[in-house]
Amino acid sequence: MGSAFDPFVTVTDEPAVVNSPPLLSNLTQEELKKIAAYKAVEFVESGMVIGLGTGSTAKHAVARISELLQEGKLKDIIGIPTSTTTHEQAVSLGIPLSDLDSHPVVDLSIDGADEVDPALNLVKGRGGSLLREKMIEGASKKFVVIVDESKLVKYIGGSGLAVPVEVVPFCCDFTRGKLEELFREAGCVAKLRMKIGSNGGETTPAVTDNGNYVVDLYLERDIGDLEVASEAILRFPGVVEHGMFLGMATTLIVAGKFGVTVKDRPWKELLYQSDPDDPDFEPPESESDVVDSGIESGDEGDGDDDSAGGDDSDNESEKDGGDNDRECDNNDRVCENDGDGGRDQIRGKRKRQEGEGEEGQREKKPKRKESKDLREEDIMERLEFEIEEAVANWFDEFQIRRGDPLKLILGSPNFGSWKGGISLAPGPSADDVVSDYLLLAAHRTKRPDILRAFKPYHGGWNITNNHYWASVGFTGAPGFILAVIWLLSFGSLLVVYHCFKWRVCVKAKGSSFDTRRFCFILLIVFTCVAAVGCILLSVGQDKFHTEAMRTLKYVVNQSDYTVEILQNVTQYLSLAKTINVTEIYIPPNVMDEIDKLNVNLNTAAVTLGEKTPDTAAKIKRVFYAVRSALITVATVMLILSFVGLLLSVLRHQHVVHIFVVSGWILVAVTFVLCGVFLILNNAISDTCVAMKEWVDHPHAETALSSILPCVDQQTTNQTLAQSKVVINSIVTVVNTFVYAVANTNPSPGQDRYYNQSGPPMPPLCIPFDANMEDRQCSPWELSIENASTVWENYKCEVTPSGVCTTVGRVTPDTFGQLVAAVNESYALEHYTPPLLSFRDCNFVRETFMSITSDYCPPLERNLRIVTAGLGLISVGVLLCLVLWIFYANRPQREEVFADPRPQIKDGSVGNGLDNHHSDDETKLSVECV
Ligand SMILES: O=C(CO)[C@H](O)[C@H](O)COP(=O)(O)O
């Protein structure tokens, strides 16, 4: 369990791992999240009450906890989920759950964050669960935040992404407006969060687990004092809670390309180790003395100026309740706040350093002696100052740590099992981790996992997970078991038959004729059953194959369409770089942006263009192989059953025996195929259900998210924004020409003179405003659609040197350039919007919707037909085999009507031998039962 003495945060003067190779640099963001999550779970101990966070990072922690529970390495854990999604995940993974009502003190919470600033303040709630997260994490003794390095920001809101605020639905636009107004100086745009509909457009407001709405604040600049901001936001009656988690995190785990960094809020280090070289330094007598005396006594301390931030703490103390009967570690945040779970508890005590002067003073001030009568304010002030100092160069000097509380773990003595990089890291193997945030097809995929000693699999649909396949494989067990039983039982019968020449005969029976006839009828019936099975199999496999190919073709077409759109946009963007009107070009910075964007778009197009045919070819190969196998089985079995029937009717006993042996093996093969098709059937049904659930939960991250060939949202958004910028730039080029050249009246000899005259040309409408929102055109502006037609009227006739000889404002050459520019804008305006449908994989979602509704049902139906066909063949041929032996060994007609006496060799019944029998046959006849 981590504490302030956690070796990870030992302050050292040794240079940290500046020269460590970037061991984790090749990992994806998802893998980094998993590493951080696994590291956090090392803090979990048996018997703890754990706050289970929400989001793509926290889900790895939840999965890991479940895994350790299943392995018996953790026991008696109680989870308190921070959202319904996490609740579902935890339930599906078998983690025992509770809530704050029953467990008001949480030992440890683990959760991701959207932003982390250098003082460990967080932005959370982009997943919409901020209220429950804040309640649960606020009630936690320890709160471990897990992020990948992309979440580190210089200031709250610094990522340019949303700072969420949960508001009541009533007059939410009023509250939204108030919030925007509140942070106007920071360039705030407040937007009500909307659900994205299946067509990619926004539909209705997104609703939180608590039935509220979310207003997202987009900040251009730092909002300053976060405490003040927090207070101001919460003062609006319509606000329920905001997503700034101030001073709540006790530990931060960052997985980045330079390794895993664990940072504790160094409560103790600051007291013990802030100045170990100071001759006056005396460690306090006991750890608890220091904090306890500071908080509980509220002593005035030594009056040190360091208490400059004390106001906040005073306020906090006033608000704190007395219900502090919880068991607390001195370093636990619940104890710091000493509160009753109210807002004060969860609000931080962040106090920003105001100005250089004060900071300078602090540095020069003689180090004071740490003593147990420290005031809480002193501790807080000192702590915050040191944290800020320690992480001031977070971004610039991430690798160079000298004596600060941040420490790279790689290479350090605390490295533990992470030494050697990802390959030696404990546990996070792709195989055994449930990587779903929203578990797809969770209910129908709960099957015994062959790889885990038949323990139930809880990971939901995930074709990248071996455990999923192992559990689906289990569904084929009936077929495989039947094959084995059949092989062994019938095999033993055959052995007995051959060894002991034990033959079934009909003539010893009293009603030999009836039995023979009955036997024949059964043989015909079973042969027909096998034949019907063969027909079902052929028809079913043909339909299944056709459907599978149709589905595949549809997916490939969809993918081709995506590639085509991407390529078109790339081409039009590239073309935009060449647009000029009388040498007026779009600005170089826009050209640079186009280049960058085209790289992204090309990569997306190339990856998709290569990946899809490749995957499709592999899938096709499998389907064709399956088809050939099925056709072979159907044909062979059909021939076998009819020829077997014929041979047994004709009493070709020896040939029948050969057929029986081949039939024996073929029946086993058919049983195995039945098993395989049961697996296929289940896998396809799982996939169909998974697709449907994914379509129904558009915002959740799932196992599908990581394997979908869709364009990522960032690229799409960038492209859309960029294409708007390019369109505006082209229009600006055109208008610059119109205003600065065409509509001027220079005198002969002057720059840009070509004898332009007549009424001024109207300019083009700039379609987007400064925020790249649609702009209303002025009446005199031309739309992109009709500009070329209107400008036609302003064209003059020219001399060979390009001077107008008739009234007009544009020469034919320049008119051509204008038309090219307008066409380019038009194309961009019309080709980029389809990209919208790629946002959030909406395009893929539509594809899935049509697959689940149009393609899945026939696929599943035909698979059932195939499996039924295989079943009928197996049973039919199996019974035929027995009857073949029985029937082929029947006595000839004369034998049946012969005097029964010769059958009795020992004289007990008769005394004659049938002369038509060989000695051997005679002997066997007597042995018949
Ligand atoms: O606050 C949250 C949900 O409300 C998440 O913890 C936060 O959005 C981080 O998510 P992720 O780990 O997916 O990046």
C-alpha cells in the first residue's frame, strides 16, 4: 500500500534516469493507460473498500482487480463504482459491490483524469461521471489518479478540451450562459453536451447517470485561482457539481514514453525531508505528531510568514464537521480535510503563488525548524509551494529530476517488477486482460474458459482476447465429446467384432423375416435421414457462404467509400495550395497546415486501404476452406450412405466392413464439424449482439473501438476545421483580388493596371466566421454556387498584352483563375462534410446497424441449417453403420427357412448343420445370441 513513505517518492539528489532509454516509447496510448492502471492496483490490499473509477484508463484497473481476485491474490475487496458503466463492468467481472451509504469510508479510489496540472489538480468528467466520482473519491482516504502523459497540462483547461460542469436540466441554457459569462475573460465558450446521433449529428442533450446535463467549458486561457473559480461555479443554483478536482488526488501515476512516474502529494517528505541538510532540522518525534498537531490543535505555530495562505484553511476548518470517527492514515486526504464528506472535503486547498516577490522572499528565508506544533496552514502553504516548485518544469524538463518529489521509476531502486520495461512488467498481457470499457455481449459470452480451468469468462465479446476464443471454443464441446465417445465406443465394438468374430445374426431369432424386414426399413429410414442431412448441409452452406460473402462485400465497399472520401479531400486540399489569382496565394501557414493534415489523411486512407482488403482476403480464404470442407462432407456422406445401403442389401459383407470402418471415422469427423459449427454459430451470434450493443452505446469505449477501421475523431475534426480555414483562405484570396485589383481604377502605367472599368465586381461570401461557425452572407456577397455566373458579366475583352478593350473588371485569364478558386472552395465545402459521418465512427456504426439488421439474421439462420444438416448426417450415418453390419450379415433366404435342427450343435435343440453354410459361418451362427 502506498503511503507518504512510499519509496517511489523518495527525494534524492541523484540524477534521475536522464539516460534511460525510452523503453515505453513504442507503446500505444491504450497500453500506457493499462500500465498506469496496473501500477495503481499494486496499492490495493485485501479487505479494502475500493472506489472504482470510470473511463478507458480506470477500466483496466477494474479488470486487474477482478483478475487478482480470481487468482486469489486479493480477497474481501468491496468495490464502489463511480458510474453505471463501471458498475456493469464490475458486476460482469464478479467484483463484490457496495455504495457510500453502506461504506462511507473508502480506503482507496483509483480513477483516470482528463487533465492533471502541476499541482495535481484534475479535470474529470469528460465521461460524464464527475458527480459520483467526486462523491466517492472525496470520501476516499487515498485517491490514486492514473493517466498517460497526454493528460498533463500546464493549467486547468490547458488541453483546450472541455472542463465539464454537471447542471440540472431545468433552464440549462440559462446556466450555460451564466457559466460562459463567468469565464468570459478566459475566452470561455460554454456548450451543452449533446448526444451524437447515428447520422453523426447532435441530437438531444447527453444525460448523466444522475439524470442531469453537462455543460462543457472550453477555455482559451488560464482561469486563475481555481478555488475562487470553483466557488463561483458552485454558487450558481443550476450547477450540481463541476469537474475540477482540486487537491483531491493523493497519488498520481503517469505512464509516458519515458517510463512510469509515481508522484505522491508528499505530505511527509515535505516535513521530514524538505531540508535535511539544515543544521536546525529536527525530524518530528512521530509522523502522526506532525500532522495531528497541525490539524487538530489548530495551534498558531511559530508565526512564520509561510502561513500566507492560511485564510483558505481557516475557512475550511470552520466548515468541517466533527464526524471524524474514521480510521485514518495521517497521510490520507480524508484526514487532511477532517471533514464530514461535504464539499469542503473535496475541494482542494490550492493556493497559487502570487508574484515573483513573494516567491523570492520564500527562497531567501532561512529554513525554519520543523516541529510538531506546525500549524495546518503552514503545512499547507509549505506543501503547495514545494509542489509547485517541484513540478514547475514538468513539461520542459520531464526527464531531468534532481531532488524533486517526481521521480522516474525506471532504473531506480524502487523499480521493482517494472525493471526492464514493459516486457517484464507484471501482468499486463494482452491475453488475459479484459479490455472492454463497455463489455459487449456480456451475458451471452459468460462461458467456461478452457484456459482458466473452466472458470467463467467475464470479458465480453473481444476477438483479440484468447480467453474469449477459449470460452467460445467450449461451446463446441458437445460435438467434440460426441466424436470422442463415438470413436471409442464404436471402435471398441469393431475390435471386439474382429477379435472374437462375434457376429450378429438374425436367423437365431424366432421371427427372422420380420426382424429382417424391420431392419431393412430402418436402414432405409436412416439412409434417408443422412441424405436429408446432406441436402440441408449443401443448401445451408451455400446460403451461408453467399450471405457471408455479401456481408464481407458490404463491409469492403463501405471501407472503399471511406478511402475514396479521404483521398478526395486530400486531393482537393493539395489542389488548394496551387490556387492563386493574379499571383495572390493562400498564406504560407495555411499551406503548411494543409501539408500536415494531408499526411494524417493519407495515413488514414492508406492504412484503411491496405488493412481492409488484407483482412477481407483472409476472411474469404477461411470461408472458402469451410465451404470446400462442407461440400466434401456432404458428398462423401451421401455416397457412403447409399453405397453402404446397397452393399448391405447385396450382402457384400467384406466391402461393408470397409465401409463401416470409413463411416466410423467419417461420423467422428462430422461430429467434430458439428462442434466447429456450434463455435462458429456462437461467435457470429456474439458478434452480431456485440455490434448491436456498440451501436446502442455510441460513446462507450469497447473492444470494438480498438479494432475498427474508422478514421479517428481527432483527424476528422482537424480536417473539418482545416478545410474551413482553407475555404476561407481561398475566398480571401479571391476577395483580395476583387477589392485590391479588380475594383480599383489605376491609371495607365500604374501597378495592376489593365484598364479595368465599369461597375464594381461583387465579392465572394466568406462562409465561416472567426470561430469557424457558419456565417450569414451579406446581400451584396456572392455565394460560392453562383459566383462564376455573376462574374461572367464583369469579364472584358483584352488585347494580346492583357489590357481590357471593353468595359469590365476582370480579364478572361483572371476570370479562369477566379473560377478555379471558386470551384475548389465548392469541392471542399461538399467533400469534407461526409467526413462528419466518420466522427465517432458513426460511419462504421451505420454499417454495423445495417449488418445487424440485414445481414446477421440470414447468417445465423443459415448457420443453424448447416449445423442441423451436420447433426442429421452424423446421426443418420451412425445408425446406418450399425444396421449395415446387422443387415449384411443376415442369412440367405434358404437359411431362414431351413430346418432349425442343424443349428443346434450341442444337441440340446437340434442335430443338423445347414449345408449352405461354411464351417465358419456355421460356428458363428451357433454363437449368435
Ligand atoms: O472523469 C472521467 C469520467 O467521468 C474519466 O476518468 C476521465 O474522463 C478520464 O477518462 P479516460 O481514462 O478514458 O481518459
